[in-house]
Amino acid sequence: MEQQKLPNSTLILVFGILSIPLCCLYGIVSVTLGIIAIVLANKAAKIYKQNPDGYTGYQNVKVGKILAIIGIILGVLYMIFAVWAISYFGFEALQDEDLMREKMQELMGA
């Protein structure tokens, strides 16, 4: 019996990889890609466990799932930071460089 490539194994790996650097987009893209990668990885793992000898690419699924979890964690941390920055400094200060400088000096106690 010829081995087939596990469905979506490369896509899971790509989404897992992309979820890490894209956490800088307020975390939303990272969390979205990470969740999609985990859902696809769970489906692929079920297929693989039914017939382990019939499929290749399970390593991509495992690595992609781990990277997706890391991407989700980084995305959530970035979202928490963004919410904190907006609530602490205000949205106006984040857009105005001089006002942000004043807020940072207040924060540093200078």
C-alpha cells in the first residue's frame, strides 16, 4: 500500500509558522491562524491515528500545532499589552508623538 500525504499537513505547518511573526498585528491575525492550525491539526491527527502506516507528513502536523500554540500565546500577550497601552496612555497619546513622550516621562517619574 502506497503512503499518501496527510491532508493539510503543509498548510498546518505554514499557519503555525505565520502565527508567530504576525502576532504584531494586534494579536488577532496570530490567534486566528493559530486556532485554524490547531483545528486542522486535530483533524489530521485523527486521520493519522486510524491508519498510521498509510500517511506521511505527521511530523509537519506536530510541529505546526506546537508553533500554532506558541503563536496563540504570543498573540494573546500582545492583545493584552495593546489593551493595557490604550487604557493607560489613551488612544490619542498613541497617535501623537509629543503627547506620548509626556506620558512616558510621567510614567518614568521625570
